[in-house]
Amino acid sequence: MKRVIMSGDEAIARGAWEAGVTVAAAYPGTPSTEILENISLYKNEIYCQWANNEKVAAEIAIGASIGGSRALCAFKHVGMNVAADPIFTVGYTGVNGGLVFVSADDPGCHSSQNEQDNRLYAPHAKLLCLEPSDSQECKDFTVAAFELSERFDIPVLIRMTTRVCHSKTLVELGEREGAAVKKYESRPSKYAMLPAFARLRHVAVEQSLLDAEEYAYSSPLNRIEMGDRSVGIITSGICYQHAREAFGDSASYLKLSITHPVSGKLVKEFCAQVDKVYIIEEGEPYLENAVRALGIDCLGKEVITKQGELDAQIVRRAFGIGDEPEIYEVGIQAPARPPVLCAGCPHRGFYLAMKKYRDRIVPLGDIGCYSLGVNPPFNGFDTCICMGSGFSMTIGMAKALEMQGDKRKVFGILGDSTFFHSGITSLIDAIHAKANVCLCLLDNSITAMTGHQQNAGTGVDLMGNEAPQIDAVKLVLAAGLDEANLRVVDPIDLKAIGAAIADAIEANGTFVIVTKRPCALLKEVIRANAGAHCVVDPDKCVGCKSCMKVACPSLAFENKKAYIADVANCNACGLCQQMCKFNAITKVGGK
Amino acid sequence: MTTSILLTGVGGQGTILTTKILSEGLVSLGYDVKMSEIHGMSQRGGTVNTQLKFGDKVYAPNIGRGEADIIVAFEKVEALRALPYLRKGGKIVMDEREIYSMPVLIGQQEYPHEADKVLKETVKDVVIVPASKIAEELGSVRSQNICLLGALIAALNLEGVDWEKLVASSVPPKTIDVNVAAFKAGYKAVKPN
Ligand SMILES: Cc1ncc(C[n+]2csc(CCOP(=O)(O)OP(=O)(O)O)c2C)c(N)n1
Ligand code: SF4
Ligand code: SF4
Ligand code: SF4
């Protein structure tokens, strides 16, 4: 059998392929993005698509499942909030072809705005929940999930965490079972959830869950490993690895892989064999509550934090085993290294130009590369809640400011992918509500933050095919924006963008600024700028530091002179050049 | 017995490719290998850590404080930042390259140029490999990561794998020569004979 090292995300994709999946959809989101990217490697056998948002992705998968295909939909944890509406009701209808949702949670907020624990969705939406602890399980559980989904007529949630998604471990590969597409039959009483039918389906799904719990008792996916019986540990997912690492054979383990429904019978049997019970889990006391509900006393969140990611050491410390490791200490500190906008990033020009007007604006941000503009020296916005909110919140904020006589103009800032995700509905509302705000769409022709995925505006789809390119500017006008209140500008042109911002501040009614310039890291952009970079003439440079306000990582200042420290990454965007009144900066090289 | 290696650098320096080549070699030696590469926002010029553990059986993929046997640092202050992860008696393999972060560039924070000296005084086993300089002389600073891989392989005493062949099959075809040369130079920097 071939063993290869792969990430959890790659293994989910492999498992989907082996399970005979024929339709997959997602909206990107770290750490889940690589699942669909890897599924696209099987594009001859699996139709796959980046949807505009997670709700659409879930509905594509639901349609495929009811139609008879095995279908998968993946999202990051917060994406499940967006997709929750259809998911809660497909929990009632059940499936035709197996239906699997993969949620990639992010304890530790490595790349997210919160640490929500999506296991809690499983009982709430009436899904089966599987939690893999390494890449082998990611693959095997994906195959199992499709079987269980069809067997119990329930959608399955595979709940991953960043450490499982992005760790690479050994996997024994299997073969594709073959795409078993089931025949579609019209069954409104099962799939059309009007009240009368929904009430009946609610009864059916409760029975299915009881059947699944019975199955979970003897399922080979759940595992008991007996060691010393003084401590019995109940755990799931990556925390199994941390528990094993910390306790070794000095404890016994109930490794739950099916964490909804939890088999009460299995838990009771295990607990009867050990002196005391510890629950080791990240995030919420999910397993702990299930164990306590059985009337079993246990130790869990009382000693283990709900915050962040666990590791073996946190586990050891929590339960008072082993010594604190000795570490080296030194008297100096490393300066912070926050992520920054790349050299030549188009977003930088927008924030730089906005700085001049900052005290006349209340800018509300959103999620994307442009979120990095929140940091000094730009201090580019005040809020960032969720995708799309950068536009919608302006409506409420403008009202609140008006009522307190605050004359500042409210700006909303978001990117092209975020616009198609949910910014568009917010924009329609702003126009419809005649909101006196400025909405800024920073269009860099890609979904950059998550690693450069195509979106509705880029003209290419996930499978690499040409696709119709949706024109955001036309959409804005079609929504009824007064054309006099629209500016489409190049964000690297400081004068143009400054003028657009000044106009927006003075304007009445909804104003829209669209900045257009592709992300500096796109292959075509890199190719077009190959060899081009800027140079600072030290004889002309007077050391005024004006160019340093650009905060470009390629530009440095030493011995009273500016210089291009990282020539390889400078793409001659020319922002620094526009800032220099002494003509000390020039572009060289390139075509 | 497991060995824990923490590789640390700045987004874009190629720590992930280095770890990938290393893990492939270790798999071919029959070890259980787990590697963790948390990437997200850090692509954008932030600190990037990848962690690799190997042995007969590995459970947790991540390395806690005081647990790394070796730290491989692609940048000077990143070695300093990763220090709490080194176990007492562990080793540091590092480049002395300095990459200024935004707070340094805009004058908010100072760059501690003396970090390598401080590390040498504190941790006995510090091997400084001028990998970026070597790579630059060989033709491309981008081979810095492969040069450090050579140094790490030498430091780990990992025989039984044709590492140069593995490097050649993992890098873009046009860069094979410079990368193999960088690997050799890195190896030699630690094991001169
Ligand atoms: C509901 C939800 N889904 C996905 C994400 C992950 N995510 C963060 S930013 C982003 C894309 C932003 O793309 P765009 O708006 O085009 O901005 P860019 O990064 O290109 O500047 C995504 C998908 C999220 N934070 N929330
Ligand atoms: S990836 Fe593109 S959009 Fe994101 S910071 Fe870099 S240049 Fe800007
Ligand atoms: S703006 Fe011009 S003169 Fe001023 S520091 Fe920069 S390069 Fe020198
Ligand atoms: S031209 Fe100036 S601002 Fe643009 S990437 Fe180069 S150094 Fe940075």
C-alpha cells in the first residue's frame, strides 16, 4: 500500500475522491481552502466550484445530494455561520446521495476573527459529527462519512481544526469506489420543507439520530485504548494526540471520533473501568457537557482553558503532571513582525491617500488583505466584524453619528471577493436607504488573502476554465447608484484617489469608489514587472523620510538616506516615487 | 524517541519547501513524520514557523515551549523569537541575515543587531551559516533555504538518503544547479569534511 505524507486538507480531498464524490463546492477560508484546491486536481471526475459565499456553496452541494450525487461542501468555521440557514433545514430533509460538510475551525485564531467551536452546530442542526485527529483519519473518515450519511439519511459534519488541516502526516491511499450516482426521484414530502412536511421530517430525523447513536456504540471509528486505569481520558480530534503525548500509557483513553451523537452507553462503559475521568478538548466544554449529562463527574474546563490552541504542555500543566520544561532566557527582545501589505500592493495606495483625510472620515473595514491597513502607519479603519459588514455597518453608523452631530463621513471598505460574497446585498441596501456614506470597493482582481483564488470577477473558474466575468462596476450602477457619485480609479495614483475621497466627503447620498489594480503577487503582474524596480539616488535624497510614509517593506532608511532594501520584491509601483519631492527615486529595468 | 525541529523565518523565505524536502527524506528512511505548517496571514511578511517531528511513533504534530531539539532560523531575530521553544541543551542553526519588519522600518522599534552574539553566549550550540550570502554568491538569494537545509542535514547526521537528488526533484527545473550547489555549501559549512 502506498504511504504518502499529506496535509489534513489534502487527505479530505483524497477521501472525497475515493468515496466517489462527483460534486464539491466551497468559498475559500483559511484553513479550509486547500480542500477544494486539491479536489480540483480530480476535476475530470469531480465537478468543483468556488461559490460566491458559503451559503451558496452549501446549497450547490445540497442540490447535488438530493439529485443523487455524493457531494461535499467545505468552509472555515465562520463560513458555517453564513451557510447555517440551509444546513439547519437539510438536517430535516436528510440526503439522497451522501452529503458532507467540512468545517475547519481555528482555535488560536491563527487567521480568523474568532475561535468558535463548530461541534456545537452538530446537535443544533441535527448532523452527525466526525472529528479526525490526523491526515489518515481525515481520508478514512471522509469515506466513512459518505457511507454514514446515506445509511442514516443525515448530512455529516467533519469538524477539523487548523492543526489537523495544516499538519502533514502519513496516509495509506485507497482507490476510488466509483461514482455511484443515485437516481433522482421527486419526493416533496421529504425535500419540500413546508410546515406540514417539516413537522413529520423532524420526527424522522430524531429517530435517525437515535439509530446513529446505537451505531456509534459499536462503531470502529470510536476507540478505547486501555492503559493505567487510575485516569480515563475522553477526547477527540487533535486533542487525542496532545493527551497521548502528555499522558502516554499512564492513562486509558476513549477516543471519540463520532462526537455527535455521542454514544452514552460507550461513555458509561468506559468510565466504569477507570477511577477518575478527564475530558481533554479545545474550545467549548462540548464533550464535557455530554458526559456530565450522563451523570458522570469529570474534570475538564475547570482546569483546561477554553481559549486558544492546546498542546501537550498545556495539558500537562492543567492536570499537574510532569515538570515545567526549562527554557533559555535572554535580556533582549525580538521586534514585532506583524504581517504587512506586500511591496507593490495596490491596497497601499488607497490607505496612503486616505491618511490625509483620516480625521474627516470614520472608515469601517472588512476581511481581506486590505485588513492589514488597520495597523500603523495607516490606521486605515476602526471596525472589522465579518465579511460584508464593511458596507452594511456604514448605514447604521452614519445614522448614529448624525444623531450626535458628528459630521464625519462614514466610509466602508472591502475587496472584490468580499463584494461578491455579501457586500453586494449591503450595497443595494445602502443605495435603497439613500445612506449618506461612501462605499469603497478595492478590486485587486483576485481573492488574495486566502492564497489567490478565482472569484466571480476574475474570468476563470476553479477548474481552470474560462468563465463569464461579472463586472462589479456595472452591478453597482444597475443597483441604481447615481453615476455622478461613482469614481473608478487606480489606487496607485495618489492624486486621483485623493480627489475621489475628497469628492466623496463632500457628496450627498451614497457614493462609491472602485479602485482597480491587480494584486502584486499575481503571476501575470509579476511577469509584466519582471526586472523592474525603483532606485534611490543618494545624491538627490535629502533624507526627508516622506517616502517612508508609504510603509513599503522593500523600502528602508539608513544613514539619513532612503534606499530600496529588497530589490527583488520592489515591483516599481511608484508610490514612493510620488511621495518624493526631490526626484530622488526613479524606476529602472523591466520592459 | 522523537526529534523535534522548529524552522522559523519570514514569509517568502521558503521554510515550507525546506520542511517538505526534509520530511520526504525522513519518510523514505522509514520514520513516522509529522509536520505542521500554520500559514495564514503570515504569508504577508510575518513570521512563519514550521514544525517537524520524527521518530518511531509521533503523536502531537506541534512543538511546545522548551521542546525543540533544533531551531533552524532563516533570519536573525526570528532565532531570538523562537528561543523559548528550544530545550535546554538544544541546538540552533541560523543565518545572520537581517530582514527589517515594519515596526523597525518605520522607526517604532529597534532591531537588535547583536542577537546572534547574545544567542551564542546563552545557548552553547549555535551554528551560524551565512546561507543568504552563500546563496547570493551562487546566483540567487532564494536558495538560502536549501543552503540551510544542507546545514541542518549535516547537523542531524542524517545519512542514507540521496538528499541532493531529493532537492533536485523538489525545486523548479531552472534552479536545480544553484540549489544543489547551495545544499552542498550548507552541508560543508557544518561538516567541512
Ligand atoms: C464568512 C467568511 N468566509 C471566508 C473568510 C475567509 N476570508 C478572509 S478574507 C477573504 C477573501 C478576501 O478577498 P477580497 O475581498 O477579494 O480581498 P483581498 O484579500 O483580495 O484583498 C476570505 C475568503 C472569512 N473570514 N469569513
Ligand atoms: S497578496 Fe496581493 S493584495 Fe494581498 S497584500 Fe500582497 S499584493 Fe496586496
Ligand atoms: S522622499 Fe526622497 S528625499 Fe525624502 S527620504 Fe525619500 S528618497 Fe530621500
Ligand atoms: S516602488 Fe517604492 S513603494 Fe513601490 S514596491 Fe518599490 S519600493 Fe515599494
